[in-house]
Amino acid sequence: MLAALGNGVKGSKWFSLIDKVARADTLRLAWEQVARNRGAAGVDGQSVEKFAARAETYLDELEQALKQGRYRPMPVKRVEIPKGPGQTRPLGIPAVKDRIVQTALKRVIEPIFENEFHDTSYGFRPGRGCKDALREVDWHLKAGYTHVVDADLKSYFDSIPHDRLLTRVEERISDGRVLDLIRAYLSQDVMHGLERWTPTGGTPQGAVISPLLANLYLHPLDTLMAAKGYRMVRYADDFVVLSRTAEEAEAALVEVRAWVEANGLTLHPDKTRTGNCLDAGQGFDFLGYRFEAGRRWVRKKSLKAVKDKLRSKTGRKRGVSLKSIIEELNPILRGWFGYFKHAHRTVFKVLDGLIRRRLRALLRKREKRPGFGRCHADHSRWPNAFFAEQGLFTLVGAHAKASQSRC
């Protein structure tokens, strides 16, 4: 497909794509990806494991339904996942078969749009990620672009206008059946308990196709800011614009605000601002880090989130073995360190201490002794070396090893 783009597609549009989506090998690759990602069952109750038991039959049925125009997506099951104290975030769970078709569709149309997306966009794109975006921000700050537009799009994924989004898609795709598929996914009914409704805007969070469509809708903003000479770094709907002067930052905010309003979106009034991040109190949060006064550290919200997750795994009343608990903790700790390895070493010491303290309290509880694992006797009985022998991943140790490798 990329070769065809290079050779020139008639009118820069694709007229025949559904055959590529419905190909048996495309659907099989899509199913393998869905199976790796696992995930919960949708409204039909069919899990990944149940689908796997008759995968060849189900994939053949999907292939025929797509080719004959009989395929219709099922409603999306909505669940609420924790976001913070007393807060939740809605997440849509499509049926397994719908996740497979969406994945196949994404595999086919993503190269078309990826061919045009800007290098300043990092979220949900092949070969790009958070660390790349953070490096870009670091580079601009060190180059003197310290005046920042810290913008926040209010409920972005829920507020994208369907008609305008489809217009963007139609600029490159003219295959009516592919366009009908995208329309069907945008207007999938949502089921939450006994409630059922049809969304009139937004892209369903949790849908495989949503991140690509969300990037597509903001692509013109990337183009505008690049044409105006502004340094913008965007990760999905989270972005900053970096400038050398306060005047440039204010002018950039005017451009951003005008584009956002003209495209049916809204900037959060309390979370959008400009400032010089070299000044105390004028920093900004981006992708889990706080940038302020020439430094970068883990933002409080990110630190609290990992502490809450660790506490949930180390409750004193948990009835599983210490080994099982450590096996649950290690992937969390490795993943967190992999992302925040550039944090200050004291952060790692604090988290390691929290984990061992809670594990000691858990061991005390099993011996029917009160207390929270903080006394000297507990440290002597279950020293740090004890947990290391049990295989517990230590953040301080990982940081020391990473520092030696860098040296």
C-alpha cells in the first residue's frame, strides 16, 4: 500500500479497500493480535478463550459476512474503570469479533494516514511512544524553548464531531463499504447495565480504531502549527507548544484556541495556560512527568497511581503466598521503572521502602501479630536481602544498574 502511495493513487484516494480488510490472512493476523492483547468479553459474553476454541470457523464466518455486506457490529459494553479518588473513566469493550474486524480495518487504512502524519505526533503510532515525545520536549527546552502553551482538550475522545471526522476520512478513502464500517463503529450502541443508547459524537474509548481516528482529526492542527513555525509535541490529545518568548507562546495559544473552536472542540478553561517553565510554579505536566525550573520529575498524580496499585496488591488480608504476590508486583515495578527510570533516585528508595514495609506487615498478620512491619525486629527477621532472595524486583537496584550501564 505504501508503494502504491509512492507511485501515486488516483486523486490521492483509495477506491477499493474492503477486499483487503476481508482477506482471510488479514483477519487471521488481526485475530492473533486480539488474542495476544486478551481483554474482557463484550456484550455477547464471548471471551478470547471461547473464540479461540472455534477460531477458524468464526474467522471464515466473518470473512463471508464482510464480503457479502452482512457484517454488523454489536453494541459496546461500557464499564467504569478507576481514575482517581472517587473518580472513574468510561471504557467501551467491543465484542471479540468486532475487535478482530476493527484490527483488520486498522491494518489496512493506517498506512494511508501514517504516510501524512507529522513527526511531532507520537501517540498510538507505529514505532513511536511516550519516551520519544519526552525526548523531543527535553530537546526543545534545552534549546531555549521554555515558554510553554500547556493545553488541555476537554473530553476530546467523547466530543469529536462525527460528520467532520468522516469528512477527513473521505479525503483519502472513497470505498463506500469501508466508510460504512467506520460509520457503524462511530455509531455503535453503548450498553451499560440495563441502559442502551446511541452516541452522537466522539470515538468510543476502548475501540481499536479510535486512536487512529483521533490522530486523524488533530492532524490539521499539527499541520497548522508546523506551518506557523511553532514547536508542538503531541501525544494523542495531550500536547504542548514550546516557544522562546512569552509573546510567541501567547500568539500560539491564540492559534490553538481558534482552531479548536472552529473544529467543534473545547479547551479546558482551568487547565490551559501559558508560562515560562524555568520559573517556579510555572511548569507543566506531560506524560507523567513534571517539567519545572530546569528539572524533570515524576508528577504527584503518577506517583500516587503506582502507590495505589502497589497497595492493592499487598493488603494484609490477602490469602495468597508471598511468592504469588511478588510475581504480581514484579511486572508492575519493571514496567514503572522502564518508563520512569530517569526519575530522581530518592523516588525509587521511597517506593522500595513502601513495598517491603507492606510485605512485612502482611507477614506479621499471618503470624497473628499486630503492627505494620516497621519495628527493628521485623527488619532483622525479614531484611531487604530476604525479599531479594524471594525474587522481589528492587527499583534502587535497577536504577544503580542502569546508571552503571550509562557510565
